[in-house]
Amino acid sequence: MRSFKHSERFLKSYTSLSQVLTDKPLAALGDAYVNFVYSLALSKRIGKPKGKKMKGAPLAEAVRKAGLRESLPTRIDKHAISDAAEALLVYAWLNNIITLEESVEVLEKTGDLENGLTQLLLKAKEKIKL
């Protein structure tokens, strides 16, 4: 399978993890990506197509569990924290750090959504070199 490598056309040049986490346009793309991953994982688990939007609470909690909260501004709400998770996950996919298949598999096989998201965020955090 050919990897997605056209991201350099629209991604900014980031110098820190904090810049990735707080990029609002990246988070908007990440929202669609995370919903797609979540829907695929649910579809595989139940054995039929299912479209579902991921709620912000599990994303925000996964950011905290992954130790990413300290890379964000101090006075932000839960929505902005969940946006940070979406930005990081799509950034990791665009840069071939975590594959779509791997993300779907983790969410499908993890019994707890927060734990699955935390695993993905930890992997992205560990592998991103900024």
C-alpha cells in the first residue's frame, strides 16, 4: 500500500509538539479522521457498517492520560483539549507514524475507548521528533 505523502503541501512546519496540538485547522481535519477511524473500528467490532462521531470527553481524558496536557496552554476547555488529540492523531497519520489500519485495530481491540486513544496518543508522542 502506498503511503500518504502529499501532506507537505498543506502542513505547516512545526518546531514543537505544542504547535501541533494547538493547530486549529489541523484539528478540524483530525476531527474527520478520528470519526472515520472510530466508525471503522465500530463497524469491524459489530460486523456491519456503522457511522459514529467520537465524543470529546474520551479524547480529552486520553490527552491527560498520555501526559500531553502539559504541552497545552493552561486555560483551555475540554473541547480544545479534545481538538489537540485530533490534531496529533491526524498529524501522526499524515507523517506515516501511525497507520490508519493500526489506529482502527487498536480502537477495535481495546475494550475501553479512552485506553485505546491513550495508546495511540502515547505512540504518536513517542515517535514524533520535533
